[in-house]
Amino acid sequence: MIGDDSAPRGPDTRRLSRVLVEIGASREGRISLDDILEALSERSFGALMILFAALNLVPLPPGTSTIFGIPLVLLSIQMMIGLEQPWFPAFMRRKSMRSETYRRFIARIEPMLVRFEKLARPRYWFVPQTLVERGVSIVALLMSLIVILPVPIINQLPALSIILLSIGLGEQDGVWLGTGLLVAALAAGIAIGLGASVGLAALHIFG
């Protein structure tokens, strides 16, 4: 019956960008991680990884990338071991921010997410979903470990790769998945090169 709240509902087909905006519009005061998890319950790992990775693309105070990177590490590990739903400890679920702060964050990342969502579609998907999920989780974990490093110049590329990989996985889009892998390779190369440069400099100074 139309308007019957007891009738079964189908899967949420709204775009992730719209859901994130609606979270901020529907809550006043503070928004906790638990509120976000509840709103994204049907979308699971991919949506959360996109959200936390996208926050690392926004100019933030030093050290913030580590705060947003830790959930990415947890999510990647849980995907890797095959958990069906994301899990966070209670103290993390209780963490919250002011609604105004959340809305400012989302206003900055929404245009990017909308563009990605419009371009993504099922194509060039030749590998079983389970294998792709395992592969993406491994790459995402490596990228997350780079994100949490307190070095601003190397945080954005790995965060972008996680977004592209998650969108590719969610939409079964081989183009976005491949692009995400290329960006991940570039991010890893930069991180390795930077690490090698720091190591050589240290040897030169203290050796």
C-alpha cells in the first residue's frame, strides 16, 4: 500500500553524495560516527572508505590525516579478512563533530563525488567480485598506511586512489578501478622516493 511504513523497502539507490548531504541536513548539534554508520548501513565498506578518504583531500590542520586515516586502515583490514559489515570500537563510534563542521567538509567534497558518480558505470569487469574485493582491500591498506603518515604532501594521492578504487568496486567499473590502481602505484612511488631521500639525507648528516 502506498504510504504504508510497514511495507518492505528496497535497497537505497540514492547517490552517496546525496546521502552525505542529507546526514548534515537532518541532524543538528553534533554528528557522531555512529550517526554516519547508521545512515550508510546499506552501503557498508565502500561508502565509508570514500568518505574518510575524501576528507583527506580537503586542506586540514597538520595531523588530521592521521585521524581520518586510522578508520581507513581498520576498514581495509576488515575487508581483507572478509567481514560482511564494518566494525568500530565504541569509543570511535561515539566520536562526533559539530554539524556545521560536518556540513563544511561535505560541501567541499560533494562536487568531486558528484562528478565521479556521474562518470562511473558498470564496464570492463572481467574478474570475480570476491577476488577484486580482496585485491582492493590490500591496495587500500597500503594506501591507508601512507595516508596516516604526518606528511601533508603525500596524503592526497593515496586518498584519491582509495576513492577511485572504492567507486570502481561499488559500480563494477573497470576503468575507475584501473585508474585507482595507477594512482596507487604513483602514490607508492612518491612515498618510497621520499622515504629514500630522507634516509639518504640522514646518512649524509649522521653517517
